Amino acid sequence: MDDGYDSAFLTAPVPLPRPAVETTRLDYPRFSVLLDPGRRLAAATAVNIDGATLRDLPRSGEWKLDPRVDDELQSGPAVYARNDLDRGHLVRRRDPGWGDAADAREAMAATFFYPNAAPQAAGFNQSKELWLGLEDHVLTYAEATDQRLSVFTAPVLADDDPPYRGIRIPLRFWKVAAWTGPEGLSAAGFVLDQSELVDTRDGLLAAPPLGAFRTFQVPVSEIAQLTGADLGPLVEADVLGTPAARADGWRMLRSPGDIVP
């Protein structure tokens, strides 16, 4: 069932992001990963979520390399061994897990391929206030409203990311959630920052005390500028698309209640 991301899943078509660099498209059940072979990480991911039929199945799956891509082009187990790095799901395990139970289980298991992982400081990935808190907010909204969502997530692959074990650790991550609102396509963009949680000096990795993190709601147009990716209609659909909203710049989030819907 490796059908990949469906650009026609919402009432308005939303194509895959187009990164500035050449990528390899990898399709999995209900989601796709655009792998940047030079960075050995995803430049973009895209998943379709059906809130009306989401399932909460037991966690299953083990991280593995994708056989369709040469091992040296993926950030595999050696990056995460004996350190404080987590394999951070980009497309979360539950995101594609909807509909028929067998299909949902297969889709969830597919999220454990390494192209769908990015190194995240342990506190960053595990804290409910950070990455998972925002992801849970998106899923809760989808379930509560029986809403369909398309969600796009990836690390910001910056030139000055610190080197570590043959890769460079991304310091920021971006996410854009898209849905159909009363006036058509709507989108909200976010940037999560783990810069102060990562220290790769002397070839080692250490995490300073938890608490040094920042989460922002950001104009989608600025995510496009930050990443160099073409985000298509998501820019115009941004809930921060008005001049007044853009004037506020990056909005610091301290709880889901701070999100502009």
C-alpha cells in the first residue's frame, strides 16, 4: 500500500513541497518523504490524516533502513548510538494510522524507516511541551472535528548546522498543517528550535538542561524563505496571511491556546 501522499486529499489540491535541492521521493502508505541524499535527511515530508477514522493502535515497529536507497545516503543507527539523540519521527506514527485496522497498522509501521527520522535532542522530542505537544494538538483537532488534514514536516537543513558523525544535526524543524476551512484552504506554519539543546563540540554530543527551547507560529511565507522550498498554495492559505498578522512576526507559543487558528 505504498501509495504515498495524495495531493487531492483535501477539497483544494495541495502538491508536495518542492525543495530547492534535488531529492529522492520515497512513497509509503499515506505519506511521502523527499530525501536529500547530500544531507542524508528529509528535506520535506507530507502525510494525509483523516481525523474521522484515526485509530489508536498499540505501538509496533522497529527502525530500519529503506532498501530502496543506498545505506550511505540515509542517517542510520550509527548516528543515534550511545548519545542523547532520539530518532525523531517526522511523520508521526499515528498520523497515517486511520481507516481499516490492517491498513492503519501497515501505515504506522512504515513510519519507522530511517528516511522518516531526524536527530532530535532527547528532551526536545520527548517533552509534551515541545514537538509532541504540537503534534498532539494537530491530531486532537483532527479527531475532535472529524477533519481531514495534510501535514508537512522536516528539519531546516541549514548550512551552519553542527557536524556530527558524518552528518550535520539540524537545529530547527518546520511544520505546516493544512485543512479546508469555511473559506477554503487554510494553513498554519510552525518552527521548533532545539539550538540550545544541542552541543556537538569536540565530536561529542551533550544536551544542556531541559528548558532551552522555543516554539513559534510563523508565517508560511517565512518557512518557504527559511527552507528555500516552494510551498505552493500553502503560502496564500496561511491564517497569518493578513498584513496585521504578518506584522507580529514569529509568535512565541507557550501552550496550544496561543495558536492562531
